[in-house]
Amino acid sequence: MITENNILNHSDQNSVIEIKHLKKTFNGNTVLKDISMNVRKSENVVILGKSGIGKSVLIKCIVGLIQPDSGSLKVFDREVSDMNSNELNILRTKVGFIFQGNALYDSMTVRENLEFPLRRNKILRDSHEIESLIVEALENVKLLDAIDKMPSELSGGMKKRIGVARTLILKPEIILYDEPTTGLDPLTSREISNLILEIQTKSKASSIVISHDLNCAKITSNRMLILHSGVFKAKGTFDELMNSEDEWVRSYFKTE
């Protein structure tokens, strides 16, 4: 049985995510063929690859939004496919998912958007504590002055930061970033990448960053994996992969 206590008590273990021989097929099309990886405590792992090759499918499997066909996927040493709905809900309070499209509620202010996960997960606190958590989350992303604005009043980069703040408010031990710099200009992309690094340093959370942005990968990664044709074709640090003896791997790092 998965309980909040035994999820929290796993925090002294080295690997927080362990995946072995994961496979997922949609309508006869095998998206993930044989995926094995792990994420250690307090490290950022970047999964690099072109759009539409299964990167987002993988992280949705991690939080139980998609059920894999076979293989093992453990988070905090627990098999995700064996969890019931209550156990998955407990898990999701410890695993923050930052969606590519930010997923802010247009009809809510920034303050109300940040209150929502606290109320949805029935984390009951008095109004003073709720306000304190909101202020802390917004200060972490340097947007406290946007607390009473509507999403329509925010730039793309600001919306991305608010999405990060809403995830941080639950103080997750793992953060999954789905294409965090997509659609942003180069300067804002760098700011978001640096923010991911700051969050790692401050919160000690483990992260998977799904991206096809080489600059984001260089800034944020401790380790990298390149996903191609449903398998990881290469693994290593940014510098190791960029200087690989494998011509295909090196070509991946060439810019136009």
C-alpha cells in the first residue's frame, strides 16, 4: 500500500525514478521500444530528441497518465502501474508536472491559480499560511508583483514562470518539465533554463527536462539521454555527447 508517509520516507534513497525495458504502442505504432533509465536524487536529467518521438509519452507514464504496455517503472521505489487512484493522487503531490502549454486557468488570477493545487489536494491551511506559500512560490520565480494579474496580462515567459510557481507550491521532490522553452524567444528561453537550475540548487528536487532545445539542455543538465526511434541512442553529459566519437551523436549538436 502506498501512503504519504512511505513516499516521504523514501527521500534518503539514491534513485527516485527507475525505469527498465519500458514499451508503449499506440494503434500498432511503437513509440517507446525499450526504455531504461534512472534519475538520482537532486539531479537534472535532460531527455533530448526531436518533436513527436515519445518524450512526452514517457513522462506521462511516470505520473500514471499513460499506462505502458510492458516493463518496470518505479517512482520512490514503487511500481506506478500497481498503484490505485488514491495512491496515484498521493504520488502526484510529490511529483510536479510542468506542462508545455502552462495550463493556467484563464478565469483565475495568478493568486487563485496558485491556491488551486492546495485546495485540490486538500492541503488544509489557514489563510495566512496559504498567502505565505503563494508569496514564497512567486518570489522563487521573481514574479511577486504579478500576484493579482490575470493570465491574459502576462507574457509567454511570465506564464511559464507562473506555471513553475504553481508546481513549486506543493514542494515536490521530483519535477517533470515538458518542453519548458518551446515558443519562447532566445532571451526568455535562457531565463527559464536558468530558473530550472536555480530551482534544483534551492529545492534539491530531482528533475527530468524534456526538450529539443540544445541551449536549455546545456544549461540545465547533469546528464543527458538522446531519444531516437523509441530507444535511447546515447547517454552522457552535454560535453561528452557533443564530443562523442559517434558521428551521428556529434551531428545532433551541430547548429545551422
